[in-house]
Amino acid sequence: MKRFVLLLVALGGLSACQRHAVDRAWLGPVTAVEAPAAPGSRYPNLAGGDESTVVMSWLQPGPGPEFALQYAEWSNRGLGFPKAWDAPRTVASGSDWFVNWADFPSVVPVSGRIWAAHWLQQRPDDIYAYDVRIAVSDHGGRRWSSPMSPHDDGTPTEHGFVTLLRNGDERIRAIWLDGRHTPGEHDHAPGPATQSGAMTLRAAVIDASGRRIGADRQLDARVCDCCQTDAAVSGDATVVVYRDRSHDEVRGIRALRIDAAGATSSVPVNEDGWRIAACPVNGPAIAASGDLLAVAWFTAPDMPRVRLAFSADGGRSFATPIEVASGKVAGRVDVVLLDDGRAVVSWLAEGPSGSQLRVQPFKDRGATGPAVTIARIGLSRASGFPQMVRAGPDLLFAWTETSDPPRVRTAFAPLL
């Protein structure tokens, strides 16, 4: 009874217009689409270039220990044509790759002509020693350069959690977590955290032929070891979001701006105060439209929570965050900005009939429509990180179905 009264009080604080906005349908029926990935496929990544280009990549196992990085384009030709995936293509394959549920490869259409792809290559004799490998296509994914590493430290340590995005018309910016100062140190499980070295955040610029321009550079000297990075272009700046790590193990989300001249500045997205002596393996997501940014993230200072914060000044400051969901939530978030300034957040949560991928739209004052369940998805590591991207008039989703064998699944839903 007490809970019911509290709900009435909460609703009473909303105007009739606000209550109507929260209840208003905003997403059409969810339609499953056969993915081009074969049985055994896992860990998809969705990336959008211009409005007409959306690419999904995934890992496809081969014989023995071999894996291939494959990708396909989304075909959305309009009335009279089915929405479907084109035939899959392969960027590269190898039997010495580092394959991990949270640190997965990508293929990114940086522009109509310039694409970039990355994967992780294992070093011998140490499971936690691997390098980032990047290939570039100057023909829209039809042919690829020889692979290179954006880092040249040569240390047998972890390098991963890569974000690739546009840096001008003909260049690519690569951002990654770099463990060159942490030989032998791993922050992957609960327990006393090591202090002898720290994971760093680094970046490099790569040209259209796949060559690094200048040296790679350090952006932050101490970050959380295994939370995904994300980045977006805002005006003439790049804004990177990641989980920071203080010396007393407070781990919060930080936004770092790289301006056109290369100067950097950073601010906390919010002071969550989450102190944890291990990496939660749950990174943030960012979307940008001009100076408007939306950042979604998982945190658990008192209980598991998913939060969203807007910036109206290109990431120089952030408004008070909105509570997206709390309680039985697992995070693994994504975010998309719509043309009218709404931010759609996706996350994993436990529901009455099992775990679910949910999505909901928000503006700076709160929700503008109800949460929608896209699919039933397990919470095991094998399910990876669900993906969401804008594809013309639709939202497009991809995830790993934890069957035996696993398989990449996709669906779309029209925006109303």
C-alpha cells in the first residue's frame, strides 16, 4: 500500500502533459531480421556512417582456433524493397587473435570512402598480452590495407577497448586503453587492486593508407582497466568518454575533449562516488549532434543504476543526470540521439520473465515515452554487449544469442 501511495505522489508531481508524454508510443513493432552471420557468430558491433550507411561486424569462428572479422551493410532502399543485410565480407582472419566478450572488434564507415577496422592479436605465452591491429579501406570496405598497430611500445601487455572515428575528411582517430605501464598487473576480478602500474588512455591519428601520423599520445594516465571507451565528433572537436580511476578506487565516467588544435580538457560527467576495487567491465556510450551530447552509463554506488546526462556545450559541462533505471539492471548501455534532441538509451535488465534488452527515449527533463523490450537476452558474458544504431527511419539492434552454438541476431523497429 505504501508503494502505491508513493507512486501516486510521484505521478501527482507531473503535469497532465508530462504524464501523456511518458505514456505516448514512440517506437513501432520490433521486427526480427535474419542476420548474415553463420552459426557460431558472436559479439556484433553496429556503426553508422552517413545516413545511408550502417555496418554490422562480428567474429565468425573457423576451423580450429581461427576467427574471422566479418561485416555486412544494412540495406534500406525504401518503399517496395525489403530491409535486409547484404552478403557478408571478410576483413581479416587469424588463429592468434584475442577473443573476449567485452573487448570486441569493429568495422566503422568513417566516411563514404574511408572505412576502418580493428581486432586484437594475441602475443605468445600470455593471455593478457595482446596488440591492437587496424586496417583501413579507401574503397568503402571493398579492399583493405595491411594491418598496423597504433601503438609501438612493444610491451607484452594489454591494448584494447578501441574506438575508431572520423578525424577530418581523410583521417581516422583511434582511441584505446593501453597497458604499457602495467606488465603483469590485471584488474579483472574483485580483490585488492594493484598499485604498481596504471592503465592509460591513448590516441593516434591514421591516414587513409593505414599509416600513423606522428606518435601516439597519452590522454589520461590512470583509467579503469577494462571498460569500453566511446567517442563522438562534436563540431570540430572529438569527445571521448571512458571510466576514470582515482588513486582511492573511485571509478566514474569522464568526458575528454580534443579540439581542432589537439588541445585536451576533461570533466566528470557526474560525481557518482562509486568506489570499487575492480573493473566493472561496463563502459559508457556517447552520441552527438553538433554541441548537443548525450552520455549513458552504468554505475552502482549504492545499487545498480543506469544514468543519462546531456551536454549543451560540446562536452565542456554536463547537466544533472537522469535516472534511466535502477535495481535489477546490468548496464551494457548504448545511446542514440534523434533529430528532435531526444536520446534513446538501451540497457540490459532483469524482468519478470527473464533478462531483457530495453530501450527508452529521454529529454533533459526525463522520459518522453515508455520503456520498450526489444528482445530476451541472457546476462552471461557470452551474450556480450547489445548494439543499437539509427538506420534512417528505424532503430536497428544486434546482439549475441547464447544458444549452442551462439549466433548473432538482429532486429529493427520504426521510430514514430
